Amino acid sequence: MGAVEVNGYTIEPGANLLQANLQQANLAGANLTEANMWWAVLYEANLQEATLNGANLIGATLYSANLTGANLTGATLTGATLAEATLTGANLHSANLHSANLQEATLTGANLTEVNLIGANLQEANLTEANFTEANLWWAVLQKATLTGANLTGATLTGATLAGADLMGATLTGANLTGATLAGADLTEANLQGAVLYLANLHSATLTEANFQEAVLHSAHLAEATLTGANLTGANLTGSVADGTTVWPEGVDPVAAGVIFV
């Protein structure tokens, strides 16, 4: 799409749309590469298949916007509001979403590799089969989020909140979940090989058939957790805390592994 006028604004690469009001605007397929959209209002805007590579969307309002298939590679969305937005299949590689609000957003199949989501709010977001490889989710809130089949290989989730999250079949190989809260989360058949879960809270978590091979569960909280069929080969369970209701895989001696019972 070439340069066009929408609501009195010129839509083109490098456009200056500082605080522009593009509420409910139809920007499908628009090329806004490296555009300045600082604090722009894009409430319910249609940005389907739009190109926003390197765009500046700091503090922008994209509540309930349609960004299906949009390209946001390297875009800056620090503090942006994307609650209830649709980003199915969107490309956010290396984007900066520090402290962004993505509560109840849909990012099914989205590319979030190497993205910065430090302190972001992804509560109840649909992240089914999204790719978070090497993403930084330090202190991010993913409470009750759906991460079924998501790829979090090498991701940083230090201090992240994943209470009640659905991580069935997710890949967390080599992920850092130090101090993360996974209470009540479902990690059935998840792959956490080599993951670090030091001081992680897995209280009442479902870990059935999960792969914890060579994982670090030192000082993790496992009370009321279910580990039926889980692979704990080479896992470090020293100082982890469990109780009489913790369900262990057949053949595993938690006491010999250094587990503390309370």
C-alpha cells in the first residue's frame, strides 16, 4: 500500500503520527515502517497484515486492535496497551514490549523470539503455539494464560507469575524459571529439560509426564504437586519442599534425592 490519507493523517513509512487519533481506522496492509506513533490512539483499529517494522509505539493504545499477521519486527511498544488485541500469527521478533498490557490478547502462533516482555501483563492471554525462544519475560504476569504447545526454549521467566497457566505440551528447554510462580499450573507433557526452577513455586501444579531431565529444582516448592510419570533423570531436587500429598513418579526416592518434607 502506498501513501494514503486516513483521518487527516498521511499513512506511509516513517510517518509522524505522534498522538494521532486513529481509533477504529482501517489500516489493513498499511506500510508504517519506522513510523513515529508515540501515544497514538489505535483503539479497535484494523492493522491486519500491516508492516510496522521498527515503528515507535511507546504508550500507544491498541486496545482490541486487529494485528493479525502484522509485522512488528523490532518495534518499540514500551508501556503500550494491547489488551484484548488480536495478534494471531503476528511477527514481533526482537520487539520491545517492556511493561506492555496484553491482558486477554490473542497471540496464537505469533513469533515472539528474542522479544522484551519484562514486566508485561499477559494475564489470561491466548499464547497457544506462540514462539518465545530466547524471549525475556522477567517478572511478566502470565496468570491463567494459555501456553499450550508454546515454545519457550531458552526464555527468561525469572520471577514470572504463571499461576493457573496452561502449559500442556509446552517446550521450556533450558528456560530460566528462577523464583517463578507456577502454583496450580498445568505442565502435562511439558519439556523442561535443563530448565532452572530454583525457588520456583509449583504448589498444586500438574506435572504429569513432564520432562525434568537435568533440570534444577533446588529449593522448589512441590507440595500437593502431581509428578506422575515425570522424567526426573539427573534433576537436582536438593532442598525442594514437598508434603505427603505430593505424587512422585514410580521408582523415585524423594528423600534420597534431598527433598524436604513438611
